[in-house]
Amino acid sequence: MPNHLVINLIIMARNNSFVKLDGTLDGLTFYRKNGENLVKTQSRISKKRIMSDPAFKRTRENMMEFSGASNAGKALRDGFANTIKLMGDPYLSSRISGIMRRIISVGAGKRGEREIDVVSMRDMFKGLELNKILPFRTIFYAPYSLPTISASRNVVDWTVVDFATDQFISAPLGATHFKLVLAAGYVSNYQYNPAMRGYEPVDDTVNSLGGTAYSSYIPLGNLVGSDTVLQVDLTSLGVIPASSAIFTGIGIIFYQEINGDLYELAQANAMMIPVAG
């Protein structure tokens, strides 16, 4: 049986019929995503042709660089692994990969093998909201200084001065407490390895590693009562390679108190990347 690679020629369309199907019928695939009924069609082109036909040279180059962007993006997500599932929206992975592809587009080398210079282009991630639907900026707007990164790039500090929680936080319905969060994670530059026919980190010593610090539970409705000081200490990782960038994240998690116990809320939690180094 020939080996096939499926390429979606039509991305998607909404199924507005009163009949809601799930599955494949006459070449159309019906499915639900994020509460919507969608339909797409597929065309089959053999993998052998795509990987050998000169007409698909650009496709092969794009596939290789797309894979590299996905690998580098996964390293960033892994560095924030403690918080990203709680803070991220459904499209965060694709948004991070999109930024990595923009970095590749200006990288050194020939198409299909261009360098992913994360260190030089790290500022492209500044301001990235992990939850684009509920941005951190719209939930938490108390005065604060940006996190500071030590000269050795292995310690991150963040201080938020005392503030009135009822004036500077847009808390979700039912929330009684919150925690402030500081995260930090490393991503290496990536290069194409001809022998492996794929992208690999330049130095995987700290690539995809990170840490997280949390404040204590803070009640909503009054002054915090003191400055909140958070630190992520990554000195145990040793000397940080120059080919790796460190990304910081600041966020907030909400809780509800029921019968003396605090339960983490699944919604309205948010985090953004304010500083990279």
C-alpha cells in the first residue's frame, strides 16, 4: 500500500446545518472544536512524491523549518510547564510556533536549514500573553516593576508593592483568594543538523528547563498588607550557555474558599512574558 501524506487543501468551514455530523462522509470530515461544528476536505498526495519531486522543493523546506519552529516552541512551553496548562489558551502552542517561524525567516543559512536564533530575537516574545482571551494586563493592573534577571541569568526576582486588591484586580465570579506567580524558563538557539535531517538545540544543557515561584494565598477585598517578593533561583543548573535565552513570566491564579479549603479555579488565570534575557 503506498505511503500517503494528507494535506488539507481547505482549512475549515462552519457546518450551519441543523444536522450535526461527526466523522467522514463523501470526502468531508465533520468535527467539533471549541464549541463549533466544522467541516474540512482533504486531498491525498503521496509522501514519496512530496519528498522527491522538484516541484515540492519549497514544500519540503517549509516542512523542515516548521518542524524546527515546533521543537523550539515546545522547549519554551516545557520551561513553563508548571503553569502553562493552567494559564494558556487553546492556541498558545501555534502562537509560539508562529513567533519561532518569524525568527527562522530572518535566520542565517539556506531555506529549509535556517538558524533559529532565539537569543538575538528573544524580545519578539516580550508582551506575549499565554491566555490571549483573558490577558494578564486586563486582570491585574496594580503598579509593579518588571522582573529583574541577574547578570549570570540564573536568578529572577519580582516585587509587587502593597496594593488594594479590590481596586487593581478583576477577579472572576466566586474567587475569594489569589496567588501571584513568577516563572522562568530557558530556550536554546536551534540549528539544522544534516546528519539527523532535523533541527536540534545548539546546547541542551538548560534547554526547556525552568522554575516557578508562588506567593502565599492572598485574600481578595483588602490591602495585601505587605510587598510581595518572588524569586526563581536556577543556580543549580550551573553556568548558563550564551546560546540559551531565559524568558520570564508573571501571572495570577484565583482560588475559591469553601468550608475552609481553597480550590483552584479553572478560568481567568493569566500570565504574560514581560522580560527575556
